[in-house]
Amino acid sequence: MSSLPTLFSGVTVHTKANVYFDGKVVSHTVLFPDDTKKTLGLIYPGTYHFGTGAPERMEIVAGSCQVQLDGDAATTDYAAGRSFDVPGQSGFTITVAAGLCEYICSFL
């Protein structure tokens, strides 16, 4: 289980939201002084597919989800405190059964 941050200091936050799937997935971009980028977001109940350009690490902050990486037959359950990595030029399908799933996406 990972130790998730609860606060980011000294960052720039884009105020314009990234809105996907008719508002069912919403995030904000956070830029760090070392030029790294993360997004912080919410996923409402449903099933959604995302493609990746660069490799990503998804850290679940609150709630839970089920994930199937592109090319994998199996799905895996993730709850708060867990994370999964997605290769670049790939994708994943994420399902939130109930409530909200809150996440931090790091671009690796």
C-alpha cells in the first residue's frame, strides 16, 4: 500500500477542469516546479475507457474501482491507498460501482 500525499505545496493549478464522459470524470492539472505534471480527479459511477500517451500511475485516494488494462483479460480491484501503472501508448477501462473514486494521476 502506498503513502498518498494529502497536500502539494509550491505548485501551479490549472483552474479549467478536464471534463470527460459528460462530466462523469473531472480532473484538474497540477504542475510542479520540476516540470512534472499530475491530475487530481473524481470518477462517478460508470465504466470508462482512457487511452494513454505517456506512462501513468493512478493512485486511488478515496473510494474504489475495478481496472482492466488494455491487453489483459483480468480485472483488478483497487481501493484507497492502492495504485496501478499504465504503459504509454496503451489504455485502461475503469469501473466505479458506487460512490465517488478520487485519484491522483502521475505522468511518468
